[in-house]
Amino acid sequence: MPPILLLDLDGTLVDSVPDLLAALDRLLVPLGATPFTRAEVTAMVGDGVPALVSRAFAARAMREPPEAAAAFLADYTPRAAELTRPFPGIAAMLGALSDAGWRLAVCTNKPEAPARALLGSLGLAPHLAAIGGGDSFPVKKPDPRHLLATLEAAGGRAEAAVMLGDHANDIHAARGAGIPAIFAGWGYGPPAMAADAPVAQTPEVVPALAGALLTAR
């Protein structure tokens, strides 16, 4: 059984805030909202599209229409990679992990369709054995069953897995699944979200850190 690294997407593999911000502006500004800042949107990321859209309406003290999340997705999905880019060092990290025999899979609360579109557009999809989106299964992070279902789809097992993410949801889901976690210190989440998980300040250190966590199990 090869080792497997489960990867969060937004804030871990890619800086997606520019496209999320642009899509929120396209949704809310015509309704009278003031444009969003990067800091505002960064703080809203991590719990999936419905939560993102609800937080955006709440931030502008506006009533959220029932169709708002669906309208956001319809607009965002085909444009998800216009401004979004992998964080520096991500491509090299994925290559190093693959060369070392790791299997890779994305476990994200972003819906599967835009996640796949984004990963394909950025050339990251060929590295991945599976993509578990926020709507791929009945549950999503921080529910550990989201990680376990993604692991199963990738042909992996919890005893040979490590999770990498930048949000408390990633750490909590990994702990619940009995999987060691690494906190992505370059991502969107504040350092406190790491709890007592080891922090990788750059992607370059992840392969060695993930290997050490597996060896220590």
C-alpha cells in the first residue's frame, strides 16, 4: 500500500481568493453592495460555497436570495481559473511526492465540478488519484467521513495517509479519521487553526515532514 497525501485545495494548493472575490463582486455589486477586499474574502473561505455566499451577504447586511449560491456557482465554475494560481512551490512539492512513491488526492469543501475544472486548467489533475469535493459525498469537512471516502476513492487507507490543509476543518477531519495532519502555514488560516499539528511554512518541506509523520505512527 503506497502512502497517500490528502490535500486541501483553496488556500493549500492554490490561491483562489482572486477568482472568488471577483465572482462575489459580480453577484453582489449589481445588487448594491460595495466591492469586497481580499482580506474579507480570505476570512470567508473554508466551509464551501453556500457558507461563502451567506457570509458575503451577511458582511454587507443584505438579504440572501434563495438562488444566490446556485447563481454564484453557475458564474464561478467556468471562470474558476482566470486569476487563480498554485502557490509558489506547489508544483515542485507534488512532483517530489510522486517521485517518492506517494499517491495524491484532493479533499476539498469546494464543489466537485469547479474543483475539477480548476485543477484541470492549472495542470494539477494528472498528479491526483481522486478528487473528493464538498458535494461528492453526503458529508464534508470537518466530518472525517469526507476524508475517508476520498481515501477509498483514491485506493488508500487511513493507516498510510497524511492530511495537508490550511484550515481547522482539515485538522479536525484528520484527527477524527485517525490521520496525522500537517498545517499549511502559507495558506489562509490563522496559525491558531493548526492546534498542535506540525506547521509547514513552505511546500518544499512537506515531503520530508509527511514521511516523518508516517514513520512515527
